[in-house]
Amino acid sequence: MGENMKVIIDTDIGSDVDDALALALALKSREIQLEAVTLVYGDVDLRARIALKMLKLAGLEGVPVAKGVQKPLLREREVFWTGHEGEGLLTPQDDVLKPEAIHAVDLIISKVMSTKKEITLITLGPLTNLAAAIIREPRIIENVNQVFIMGGVTRLSNGFDLPFREHNIYCDPEAAKVVFESGLPITMVTLDVTLRVTINRKDLTEISQVGTPFTDAIVSMVEQYLALYKRDCTWLHDPLAVAVSIDESFVKTKAMKVIVETKGEATMGQTLALTASPKEANAKVSVDVDAERFKRFFMQRIQTV
């Protein structure tokens, strides 16, 4: 169980509602000392306003929010953008919310290098900011405490009904390759386990009973997202990664060698998790999840006043 972890959350908040739910979980978790929120991929100005609005609603001041890299590392593919980002949360009055002047990559480097072995990184989007930070200052590799990545899919535990690649890795596979080959201490929270944890309309009714501006915003964002995709539930991908940073026993992991495919015409962005010796392994890969215990944890934390 983590205690007083100094955490940077790197996120593409706004496209899937799970990023906002993950930030909400972090804000409601006493174990996490949020050092910064960094934005990656697409319209990072809009993503920054979303993060700043959530911090404001949570009553948390002084946490730096910084814009990062907008396009994939090699700038060779289009940015995925749904167009609904910010709906259900932002109003015209929130246009005054401004991030820090410092670039996200510089902020990550500065935080890691000034607090040796103390910063835990939780990445909830494409890995472009982290890859750029590694390229710019390789010494962060030996100075990071831990890295928790929501990303990738192995199809080791749930079979071949799962997608063969996952969004965060697919959006920038070259960046992911840099990160997984870096030697960082990585725990990989994969689609294999996150697809087993959901939030539904009954949960929203329960959360809405808290009645704070913060919980009202959470309910509004999720309802907006469910309406957009005409569903009655959605997955808690990113919140599970935050929870695992606090208590790794929510998932069962196996030390493996993760390879990110960057060359295959049909397999670009696929993550291969291979059995490996302790020396060859480059990540702890999640292969199972205690879904019920995690869901109770998530709901209790989100409803904390």
C-alpha cells in the first residue's frame, strides 16, 4: 500500500471519461500527493482546462498543470479526436483557466531530477511526453520511483475475443517502444484486466446522492459519455491504474518482456508480452484483477466528502 506517494499524472483527459475518473480517484486518495498533471496528445489546451476545472472543483490549489506534446513522436499519423471533449464539465467561464508556462516534458524532468527516486509516474494516455522526457534527459530513468502505465493488451488471460491492440499504445507506438525499452520500472495495467471493471447508471445514481459540485461534475461527464456512445456502462481503465499505484494487490502481475510492434502493416501498435528471465523482463504485466474489491474501493473513494 502506497503512502504519501509523490505522483505525476500524464493524461489525455477528455476523450474517454475514464481519465477524468482516474484523476478524481487520485484527488480523493490520501496516499497520493499530486505533484503535477501533464497533458498529452491532441488539443492539450482544452485538456488542460478540463484538468484545471477538476482541481478547482476538488478545492485543490497549487498543483501545476502543464501542456505537453500534441502529436505522435514521429508525426506520421492523424490524432484521434472525438469532438466531445469538455462537454458536461466546461463552461465559457472556464476559458480563464490557464496552465503553467512550462512544457510538460520539462516539468516531468524537473520534478524527477529534483526529487530523486520519489516521483511515481502514472500514464493514462499515449506515451509521447514520457518518451520525449527520456530522450531529452535519460537520467530520469534511474531517478523515477515507479511507472504505472494504463496501456497495451496481451490476450494472455481473456483469450482472443479482446482487441489485438490498445488505444494508448496504438496512438504512438514509437513512443511506447522508447518507454518499454528504457529500463524504467514499469507496471503495465492492460486492457485484459481493465475491461473487467465498469461503472454503470446505478453507480451514477449512488454517486449523485453525495451532492457536491465535484461529484455532480463526475456524474455529468459520465452521463454525457454514455449518451454519446449509447451505452449503460463504461470501463474504468485508467482508474484501475491509479488504484494499482496505491495497492498493487488489486491485480496479479507477471514479470515479462514487453515488445511494442512498430513495423507490421497489420500489427502496428500491438504489445507482445513474452515469458522472460528476471534479467530480460522489462515490465510487470497485469494478468488478473480482483474486480469486485477494486469496484468497492473506487466507489468508496469517489463518494468521500
